[in-house]
Amino acid sequence: MRKKLFKILARVNKAILPSFTKRRLDLSKASKWQMMIFGYRLWVTKNALD
């Protein structure tokens, strides 16, 4: 059940949130909110794959 929830969240994230890797964002120069979004997307992706 949990994995299914994270897979749904991953699809929503892909549709709504910006992809910083496609924009070639330098993480050392990213703002706080960009780092927060990046971390959230990483966390959801990691849990969707487990």
C-alpha cells in the first residue's frame, strides 16, 4: 500500500514540479526552496523504488 502511494506521488511530482536536472541546475548555487523541492522529489523517488 505504501509503495503504491509513493508511485502515485512520483507521477504527480513529475507532472507538477519542475525538473532541475533537465534545467542543468548547479546544486551548489541552488536556493533553499530549490534544494527543498529537489530533496522532496528524491525522497519520493527513493521510496517509490523500494
